[in-house]
Amino acid sequence: MLSAKKYMRRRKGLLSGILFVLVPLTIFAGVVFLDDRKYYFISFLLIAYAMIPFFAAFEKRKPRASELLLVAVLTAIAVAGRAAFFMLPQMKPVVAIVIIAALCFGRETGFLTGALTAFVSNFFFGQGPFVPWQMFAMGLIGYLAGVLAEKGLLKKTGRAAAVFGGLSVFLLYGSIMDLCAVVMWTRDITWELVAATFAAGLLFNLVHAGATVLFLLLLTRPLCEKLERVKVKYGLFSE
């Protein structure tokens, strides 16, 4: 039997390896070897990857249907939030919901909720080669939010979550999607093209970051309180 410390270390190593090695390599392989045309296949692979560490968290016990349902509900809320604000470009609560999921239920849930939200919501907004990149970006933010929460560096308060959300959307999500735009445009990548693309996306990234800050300020405390009550009442995601 593994000790609790070794068990947690193995879980964290598995998730880190999938997120920082396997997912980028899969996206790269899709771009280079599949000419960015098999994005459904790549997206399904990323969902499978996201589910591995999530279910690995239940190695010592069986997952409950209520825990799986809760992830589905959080994903549905994020998707509905994106659809509800479709008329306002970049003004979406999607990343805010992903961060809240990670704050309450950990890095595995944050990663899975982010990846699923990006994939499912694009059935309404249109699938394309950009979807795996969105899945990676949202999953990464969910993962980091969970890590910081577990270390006590990110509290379940509006201000702390808002600061993290604004920075992560602007620096991580924005940069990843700008790089995606460059790769989708041409394989002849130059520093000038990268700089021009990042400059063109600056306003969009600022608006998206600002919207995430606003939604986190409004939603973090009330949603976390409700989710924590559900978690304690039904003993969800307990080790």
C-alpha cells in the first residue's frame, strides 16, 4: 500500500505530466502530422486525458454518481454562461466558473471542467482547429487555480480569485489563443508575425480578463458557499 504522501505525489505527477507534456504534444502532433484537420479526434483525446487524473483521484474508493453529476452541472453552467452572453464578445463568465470549480473541488476537477466546457460550448459556437487550444488553456487555468487553492495561496474570496482570474486569462489564455491564431494562419512563423498577432489581440484579451475579474467578484463567494455546503452535506470529493 502506498502512503498518503506518496499517493498524493503520484496523483500530482500524473496530472502534471498529462497537462504539461502529453496535451501540448498531442496538439502539436495534430497541427504537424494531421494538418490541423482532425480537431474532433484531438479534442476527444484531450477529454480522455483530462478524465484520467480525475478518476485517478478515486483510486482508493469508487466515484459517486453525485460527484460526476456535479462536474457535469458545473460544465453546463459554464456553457450556459457563454451562451447567455453570446452577444457580448469576450464578456463571458466561462473561465470564472472553471476557477470556482477548481477552488472548491481541486485541480483534477478544474482541469476536467475547463477542458469539457471548451469542447461542449463550441457545439453552439462552432467547432474548429482552435478548440483543442481552448481546452488546453481553460484546463490549465483550472489546474493552476486548484494548485494554488490547495497550497493556501488562493482563497475562496472574490478579490483573490479575481486577481488570479484576470492575470491568468490575460497572460495564459490570451497568449495560448494568440499563438493558436498564428499557427492556424501559417506554418512560416516569424517573430514579426507573432508580435503583430499578440498586439492585435491585446484589446480582446484585456476585455476578457476584465470580464473574468467582474464575474469572479460577483460569483466567487456565493457560489463557493453553496458548493461547499453541498460538498460537506454529501461528503463529496473526500479522500
